[in-house]
Amino acid sequence: MGSVDDWITEFFIRKGRLFGRVLQAYRERGVKEAHLIAMLLEKHGVPRGSRIIELGCGSGRISVPLAREGYKVTCLDISSEYVEEALEYAQNMGVKERVEGVVGDAWKVDELVEGGYSAALMVWTTLIGYKGSPETDIELLSRIRKIIVPGGKLFILRHTDRDTIVARNAQCRMDTIASDLGDLFVIEKPRFDPVTSILENTWTYYKKKGDELEFLGKQGFKIRIYTVTELIDIASKAGWKLEALYGGLNQDPFIPGRTSINAVLVAD
């Protein structure tokens, strides 16, 4: 698949329009998720009106509804096309004055924005694990720490748990996952290496035309997956302390091997 940065560039920029179709299909779901996230933000001392940043925002499916919930949101993504779509979405939702778009590499976030944010968010297994090593993830989280006010929060939400991946593989060993997203059909072929904790996945996209499928393209990614213990340890080395841990955005309990990781961390 080439180097780490090669797959990131290929997935989100060169072939970014493919994944962009998935992001568009999930916009309605994003409104509901953003409402739950707003409740979580308020519970942990980040009230509406606060200045927050979403890293790896995509086309704004979470950021823009959060602006509608009353937050001042910076949308940061490596894809200029996604950020443009997010700003257009904000315009259509009537909240453009509360949404700022920034294009750039999240590993340089402290060089891209001035800082002073009350909270940072990463949603849907975003950024952590992208470069394949704990060292690069510590670097990422350390840079995020620099743009957050003292006592500010980091929300790592809907993040894949290694124990859950292992449990699912042991139970059913699903080699193919199919998703019907309206006029879009996506087939995933994941492969998980329990020795390296690397998850590789290939996504193939089809446009539905009646009973026929029209091939649109294929892309893949390769990321490092952590247990919740490993993730908290990495975060602590970057200056973060765990404040709360949930199994879902609805604040259900976290259950290793059964739920995603939804961690709230405070700048230590």
C-alpha cells in the first residue's frame, strides 16, 4: 500500500471523492450524533458557545450540526474539498458565522491554528493509529494539547477498540462487510493482524442503478488499533488525563470487547 502518508493522501485527497460519498450519506446520522455529542460536551464542562475544534472533520457531518447546537467550531481536514463542502453545508444550515474551515495536516495543528480552544474532538476512529506507531500518536496528541486551554478537554469518540475487533473476529470471522447507503453500495474487506495490531481494509464503491451496480472505484487504508488501556497510556504521555469513559455517545458503560471507545480526557 506504500508509505503511511501515501495511503492518507490516496484515501482522502487523490480518491477523496469516493469516501466523500460515504460522508454525504451519513449526514442525517451526523445530526443525531452531534446532538448527543453536544450533551456530552456540556456534561463535561464545555457549554454551548464554547470554541471547539474537530480534527479530521471530513465534510462537516459532525462539526456543522454542532455549530447549530451553539458551538463555535473549527473544521480541520487534510482535504480542501472536504473543508469546502463543510463550509457549504454550514451556509445551507444557516450557521456559517460559527464555522471556520482550516485545511492542513493535523500533525501540525499547533502551527495551523492560534489555539485557545475549550475542547478538541476526533470522531469515528479518526487520526489516531493512522501513522502506525504509538510515537506518532503521542506526537499528535501532544500537539493537540498545545491548542487547548488549561483544563480543556479532548473527546475521542466512536473509536475502534482492539478487544472488540478481536472478539468479533473470533465469533464470526467476517471477511466481507456490505453497506447499503441509498444510491451507494460499499463492500469492505478488512484484515486484522493480532500480532502487529494493524487493521487493513479495502473499500469498493458502487453506484446503484436499479438492479445493477456501477463500479465507481476502490481505496484502502492501514491503521494501528489500540486497547483502551493502551490508548489511555498514550494519551497520558502526551499530557492528558482520563476523565470519563463510555461505550457510546449515549453515555452507556464501556464494555471491552463489545463497545467502541468514547473517552473524555482533560489537559493535565
